[in-house]
Amino acid sequence: MAMQVKRLQDGSETWSKKTGDCTSAEIKYLVIDATSKAGAVQAVLSGAPETYGNLPFKEVRVDSYENGNLELSAVYAKDEEIGGGDYSNVDEEATESFDCGGGTKHMTHAISQKRVYGGSDDDAGSGIGWNGKSGSEAEFSGVDVPCADMRETYTKAISRNKATSTAYKRQVAALVGKVNSARFKGWEPGEIMFLGCSYSTPSKGANKVTLTYNFRIMPNEKNAVVAGHSCGPKKGFEYIWARSKVVNDTTTNKPKVNTESIYLSVVCEIANFNALGL
């Protein structure tokens, strides 16, 4: 017996409260004596109307399948904007998670340092782990000290067309490794770095994608101190370092480490994170 395709009735409709428009709809079909599920789906794909009102034909959903008889739905929905459009009608509020673990930072120069045992044959100044040698042979092994390693994660569902577009991927990649230029999520400028985002989604059928955005936090310092010297304010991801020189003390004629200069280096670019839409 030949396969029969019957249109049952117009199915469910979804109407937007915001716009007053019909945003999605379904038409129910019954396929009798199908030789295969794929053949029945193809029959509805080719036979269903291209539009339902002003809604384009998007896909076919199989609702039931038994003994060669299938109930299917032709699904109609508005196309979502791609590229630089307004996605406020499809985006959802972000959820937040926070983690504060233990990290380390390497220091070759102390905030302050004094000799507590031994003679006065040499003076390490502020150098940590100095090998006692001068000139090119002088080395400072330093020490790893504990510090807070704070991370925040924001999860948000946005339009699949937006998330999977090359334009949005480029936009996200351009912000990775940059630090906030303005106050962001309660953190002052310079305190939060974007580490990138990730998502996983079916290649077809999904209207939204849930993205996870990762950030690292390093608090600003009002007055950074190195080797007993006040260096003024330091932003979280700025880098402060000292240059030392081993000289002979003219009084004792013994090696002595002098901290000759301290530098505050900007090593990360800044950016406005508002483009992430969080």
C-alpha cells in the first residue's frame, strides 16, 4: 500500500507578550504506511507550506512512530538576527559563581628584610635567596608566597545564531587576556581579567546556547611596598619589580646588595567588557 500523508490540523501557536506577534507555530501531519522514518520526514519536508503566516518553515519533528505510522509536526518560527543585531529579546540574565582558592606569587625582593643571625660579612639588602656573589655571578632564587587566586564564572543563554557566528567568536577572542578599563561586576578598573568562554550545542535544532564566561581577579593595591620603599598605588594585573646591584661596602669592604630602582610595569591591555553582554 502506498504511503499517505495527511494534514491533520494546525497545531499550537506561541504569541509574544512584548510584541503581540505569533513567534512560532506547528502543523500536525499523519503519515500512514511509511516504508521508513526518513522517507516520512522527507515527505513532510517537501509537502508542508513554506510559511505559516509570516513565519518561515524551520524543521520537522517526529512526535510518534509505530508500525509504519508516524505523527509529525512541521515547525515554523521567526529567524533570529545574525551579526550585529539586537539580541536583548532572546538573551537571559546571567548566573554567577565565585571561587577563591590558594595561589602563589614569586618574589625575589622582600617588602622588608633584616639579618637575624650571623656575622656581617655581607648584606643581602632586600634580595631573597642571594648566593653571596657579586657581578654577573650574583643570583636571587626568591620564594613563592601564598596569595588569593580568585575566579568568577558567569553563565548565560544567548541566541544560537549569535553565539556561533564568526563575528561574535572574533569579538570574544579579542578580549581574552585583557583587563577591565571600567568598573565591572563590582570590581574596580584593573582588577578583573577575561579568560575566555566556552559552550557546547547541537549542530541543529537549538534556538539558544548556554555560554560560560571565565574571569580571574587580582585586587588593586593602594600602596605597594618593596624593599621598604613605598611605591604608591598598583593595579591588580600590573607588575612591580626591583633592580638590584651587588657592590662593595666602602666601610666594611664586603659585598652588599643595593636596591637601585623599582619599576611598575603595565603588562596587560585594557578593554571594555560591556561587549560581552553580561
